[in-house]
Amino acid sequence: MAITLGELAVRFGLELAGDPGEAIDGVAPLGAAGPGKLAFCTGPRYRKQLAATRATAVVLPRELAADCPVAALISENPYASFARLAAGLHPPAPVKSGVAAGAQIAESATVAESAWIGPCAIIGAGVVIGERCSIGPNCVVEDGARLGDDCRLQAGVTICHDVAIGARCVFKPGAVIGSDGFGFAPDVDGYVKVPQLGSVRLGNDVDVGANTTIDRGTMEDTVIGDGVKLDNQVQVGHNCRIGAHTVVAGCVGISGSSIIGSRCMIGGAVGIVGHLEIGDGVIVTGFSMVTQSLPGPGIYSSGLPAIESATWRRTVARLHRLAREKKS
Amino acid sequence: MAITLGELAVRFGLELAGDPGEAIDGVAPLGAAGPGKLAFCTGPRYRKQLAATRATAVVLPRELAADCPVAALISENPYASFARLAAGLHPPAPVKSGVAAGAQIAESATVAESAWIGPCAIIGAGVVIGERCSIGPNCVVEDGARLGDDCRLQAGVTICHDVAIGARCVFKPGAVIGSDGFGFAPDVDGYVKVPQLGSVRLGNDVDVGANTTIDRGTMEDTVIGDGVKLDNQVQVGHNCRIGAHTVVAGCVGISGSSIIGSRCMIGGAVGIVGHLEIGDGVIVTGFSMVTQSLPGPGIYSSGLPAIESATWRRTVARLHRLAREKKS
Amino acid sequence: MAITLGELAVRFGLELAGDPGEAIDGVAPLGAAGPGKLAFCTGPRYRKQLAATRATAVVLPRELAADCPVAALISENPYASFARLAAGLHPPAPVKSGVAAGAQIAESATVAESAWIGPCAIIGAGVVIGERCSIGPNCVVEDGARLGDDCRLQAGVTICHDVAIGARCVFKPGAVIGSDGFGFAPDVDGYVKVPQLGSVRLGNDVDVGANTTIDRGTMEDTVIGDGVKLDNQVQVGHNCRIGAHTVVAGCVGISGSSIIGSRCMIGGAVGIVGHLEIGDGVIVTGFSMVTQSLPGPGIYSSGLPAIESATWRRTVARLHRLAREKKS
């Protein structure tokens, strides 16, 4: 799908420095792009690659326009503009509507006519599926769950009973929303299961990664705000609340009943213990363990960078010795 | 489903301080409960919430009975009592029996008449499914696997060939039991797969979280004891043995051939290396790495709490310097 | 399936010290093996178990042959030889061919006649499935994906659109290959999704663990080299490249755009941040965080071993104090 630079500039509200008649048929990285391709450059650290680019055009900030050897689309936020341009140049296939062979839809379910129910997808009693939703193969939407318009469940997603989902949410393969939280009361001969009577509520524009799991609440709901983005293999415990536009990288574990503010950024493999509160705008760098409430905004860390093992072993030995030393 | 306080007291063996005729129709948190609701209070730290509660009744320890402004159900273990009361007030739907459309059951499988085989569930040759089991949609039970009575597989669970499971086990969506362990022998041109000829044996009352994985043994079985509770996204390597009533929180990884005692508590995101032994009653706090055998009982840790990043960076620099310093 | 020692020695090219007529019908651990069983012993640290073994024969290095009380198969690499012998004695069931009930294959897909498509497996448009592939129950192979010969997808595996896979790759249950990478551009009112237009390419003999996820690239492909072995619950971010014969243990997270060399060994629960390069032959020990490029070969670490909690708390307090102290 080729579009002229002039058309792109108009459609995406960008200033064009260059020939508006040149055609663009796709995107490519700055260093690898060839003729017909659009690349992006976010800042001066890529100036060298910019100078050498063979792309037909580059999205960049005004400060780099003079350094651009080819056509430039000037943006205050080149990365966001590029994301929109790339989506325009490579539009996703439109959602089919209808019901595939092997799908099973309970009689009491309400499925929009514009929605697609894929092969062997199982839609339970009382389920509501909004307009233009796409339910992938082998997905399970249990009784009473509700999906807003334009949601997309890829293959093998499980939405448990009574979970409520906003519009435009995306679920990657293997995601599980609303399984029972990990609640067990110790007793003399083992553990007694605590019934998990709450549900999960997701806002609009939530993105849930592959094999990510979000547990339902015990007595109240687990709540995920608008625009939250969860990467793959994230675990969200029961009763958690995550504020709008917070981003959580892969392999993060969030224990039960923790409250995370809006516009936070949680780095990969972070662990957050339960029953604490993280303020708005908090950044936690990768591999950190959050053990207490953190006021926001702020940046917090406890990850240790790997070094040569022999040196590291000496470091650990010295560290363990610290506790035995007298206060200096 | 409303039940009088008097009936609850008798049925669950609790002492009632209050009007036995008051009706309870559900549970709610102490701070949010309204009329008709039962809440719980485990200790004096919640005294203030207790004083302000609008619940109709509260399960609590004797020491707090005098502080309770409403009816009280007195228990030596209020949390366990509450779990049982909540299950009584909100009973799970009874398991249906029969076979859903799209399910496939091998001729040589033995499925109890009282069991439910959900849509598109695949039951292999020689499989045994006990009384009142519920096999959810899109589950796969491979050849030769055996499930005791009252097991519940939610959606998309995989039980691999010849795995043996006790009674009353629960498997949340996406759990995988009995996939091949990670065994590869290094050789001159890469790795040779070591056949994984053992299986997995689970006791009774085991709970397996969403997307949790338990590998089959190499030559002997991986063994999970009675009453073990595994949270979501736990990984148990081949040949491990986990003792009865041990609880493992989310995102824990247990390497192969490790032996964990009974009644242990393993915190979230803990890593346990292989070929070691953890005694009975050991507690490992979250985000710790267990590198050697630990006698039990005892509490062990190595997690680092996150602090402000600027301070943390200085701490790391000082830490790395330690190894270079002369012994003081 | 019983085979004589003489036949095993010839077939696997090993020197036999003992009676070539003795029959072997399976493998077992050195300490548990009984008559008819073959065990292995890799080094002098198992000398005591070797002396006491009741196995009929043991695979071992020449240096231990004199200590072996029973027949010995002598190998320069006893573990690799044992892996091959075990596979010979316990051959996997041959792959069936054909299409199971409930499977759905798009008309434009090309499926080898010798391949097996399991129950409720969904094969998309333009897919190519090589000779003797086995596609397990409830697997999904999306449009345009290509699998080489002899690949094995166990239950519930998802191969996303246009992913290219070599020969003899194994995918354990719940693995997800080619879901969209985690790319979002921050903008004034939240995040804009960055289209993920690349794919995933896997070499030959790649092993992918249960519930492991590999994201597709943004503009170029994520690339996994020949013979790479990924354990369960590994996460590989978009645009990563992993060199041949690298082994990644369970629960590892690799952030986007990182390049890992060949013949590396990445320990369990390691976290690797994005946009860095790890050289050939690097070993990263378990629970380490890699924050910068690491030259290879070399061994790197930052994991902290768990100790008694009371001592650990004092250690952490002293550590945090370090940053506040004057340089000594």
C-alpha cells in the first residue's frame, strides 16, 4: 500500500520538508531502510545513522531536520508519529464477522453481528461480546463475562466468569483473566480455600501480554485502568488496582492487594509485595523488589548488575561479613 | 442464599454473641460490608475498622468480642472459619455431568458417569477420570493419565501422558503438568536430548495456578505432596519433590531434582537451584535465591528492597568496591 | 524392548567391558537400578554409588572402568552416550499421520501426508507443515507460518502468523511463538501501539519450553539459532537474536533487541535488559541481572544466596548505610 509523502503529512498532521509526490510503501529501521521506506530518528545520538540513511523519508524532531539527507516529516514526538504512520502504512487485516466452524456460543450469549468468533472458541452463558470483537481460535469466554467493542482475543485466551472488559482491549495468546486468586487460610490440617468472590474489571485500551495472568478479587474486584499495558508473563494478584496508562514489562509479579498509581513504569522482572501502595508516575527499574509503599513520582531500584563471577563471589563474601562487623 | 446467624453458628461450630435470627446473605470486607453481610477480623490491628463496621456480623477471635459493635461469631482461627463460612454462603455451582459438544474421549478411557467433559476437551487412550471431575473447555488429558475424584481442570489445562493425580486437585487455566524436563547432554555438535522417562505424581488437594508448569522426571517421578498449593506462573523442574502442605507463591522457579519439605512457605519470585534439600517448615521470603540446602524450620532471605535509584546506584558502586578493598 | 549389551556397544560405538550377551531392558538411576537396567556415572564423585550399584551395566568414563562392579560401557562423554542409549531403549512412539476429528485446515495450507494434525488443531491459510510433523491437540498455526520436517507441537501451542520454523523443533504445551512485541510510544494521552511488522525465525533443532513466549520483531525478525534450547516460562522480547546451541534455563526474561551469542548458558531466572550484546560462550549464573554488554567467553553473576533472615536484614541495613558513608 503506497502513499505519497504529501498525503502522509496531511493525514498525520506533520510538517514535510521534501518532495510531497514521493511514494512510501512501508517502514524500516533507519540503518536498513531502502527506497520507498519510511524510517524514524528520535534524537541526536542517531545523527550518524541519519546521515547515512537510504530511506526515502525520515520522521524526526525539528532539531534534526537540517541533518536529514532525504525527505523529513517533522514531529514533536517522532516515535509516536512513526507508530501512527506505520499503522497507516501497514493496516491490520479488518476483523471478519461471523462464527467459525467448531465455535460454540451459549444461547443466552449476546454476540454483536460484526464480531468474529473463531474456530473452537467457547462462549458461555450470558456473555456479551461487543461490536467488531475478534475472538481467536480455542479461546474460552466463561459465563457472564462482558467484552466492550473492538476487543481482540488472540489464540487460546481464557476470560473467566463475570470478568468485565472495556473497549479496544487486546489479549495475546495464553493470557488468563480472572482465575481464582491465591487465597488459603492455614488450619490445623492444611489449608482451607478462601472463595474468590470478586471479579476483574479492565478499562479501555488495555493490552495483556502472552501467558500473562490476572487473578480475580477475593471480595472486591481486581481493577486495571484505562490504557494499561502489560507485557508477557506478568502476574497480577487478587484485589490489585493498577492506575491508567501504567506500563508493566515482562515477567513482573505483583502480589495481592497492591495499588499501583497511574502512568507508572514497572521494569522487567520486578517483584511487588502485597498490600502496598505505589504513587502516580513511579518508575521501578528492572529486577527490583518493592517491599514498601513508594510515593510518586520517583525512580526506585534494587537490581544488581552482573559482573565477573570471581569478583562477584568476593563481593558476596564481603557483603555477608558486613553484618558481623561492628558498626564503624 | 440467606442463612441465619444461629444456623451458621451451629453448622460451623462457632460461638455466637448476638441475635441468632439475623439473616446473612453474603460476605464482604470489614470496611465495606453493609447490612446482611458477614465480615472477618483477625486481630487487634483492625480494631478501628471493627468499631466502625456496618456488617451484620463479624467472625473474630475471643479477645475482640467485647469490641464488636454488631453480632460476633467467635473462632480460634477466624480466617479459616471465614473461608468455610464464605464457601457455605457462596457455594460453587455443582459440577454438571456428561460430555459437551466437541469433546473427544478415547474408547479405552474410563470416565466416571458423574464427571463433566467440557467442549473440545480431548481425553486420551487409557485415561481414568474419577467421580465428579470437571474437565474444562479445551483441556487435554493425554494417554494414560489418571485423575482421582472431584478434580477440577479449568480451561486449557494440559495433563501429559501417564501423569497420576489424586483427589480434589484444582488446575487453573493454562497449567501444564508433565511436560518433558529440561535435560540435554552437551556433545561436540550441540546437545543431545535426555529422554524424560519418569512422570509426575500429585497427591490429594493440590492446587495448581494459572500457567504454572510442572515437568516430568527423567528416570523417577516428580512428586507433589498432599495439600500443596502452587500459585500462578510457578515452574517446577524435573525430579523435584515437594512435601505436603507446602505453599509456593507466584513466579517461583524450582530447578530440577530439588527436594522441598512439608509445610514450607516459599515467597513470590523465589529461585531455588537444583539438587538441594529444604527442610520441613522452612520459610523463604520473596525474591530470594536459594543456592544451598536449608535446614528447617527457619526463615531465609536474600531479597533487596528497592530504594531511590540515585542512592541505590551509590550503594552498588560501594558494594562493588568492597571486593577490591583489603580485608579490614 | 530388551537389547543385549553387545548390540548396544556396536550400535552406539562404545567399548564394552563385560558379557556382551547380557540383556538390557531400560535405564535407571545408578542408586536405584536393578537387574536388566543400564545406569550412568559421570565422574569420581559418584564412585561410592558405583561400587554399590545393582545395575546390570553402567556407562562411564574410562577412568572409572576399574571401579565398576558390573559390566561397563566406556565413553568419552558418558552423559551424552547415556542420553542416546536411553532414547534407543525407550524409543518415542512413532508419529501418526493423518488428520484428527475436529482439526481444521485451511484450503491453501500445505500439509505433508506424513504429518499428524491433532484434534481441534487449527491450521491457517498458506501454512506449510513439513514431513512427519506432529501438531498436538488444540494447537493453532496462524496464516503463513511454515514448519520444517519433524517438528513436534505438543498441546495448546500457538504459532503466530508468518513465523518460520526449521526442522526437528519441539514446542511444549502452551508455548507462544510470534505474538506482537511490547512496543508502545508514549504520547500526550497515553500510549500508541507500534505495529510489530517483523516475524520470528527459528533454526533447526530448537526446543521451546512449556508456556515460553517469543515475540515477533518490530521491523526485522526475532531470530533463534540452530540447536537453541529454551526451558519453560522463558520470555524472549522482540528483535532479539540468540546464537546457535545456546541454552536458556527456566523463567529467564530477555528484553527486546538484545543479541546473545552462540553456546552461551543462561541460568534460571536471569534477567537481560534490552539493546545489549552478549558474546559467544558466556555463562550467566542463575538470578543475575545483565545490564550491559558482556564479552565472551566468561562467567558473570549477580545473584545473592539466601541466608538466615535475621542476619540478612542486618546485612541489608549495613549495605544501605554504605552509600551514606564517606569514601574510606
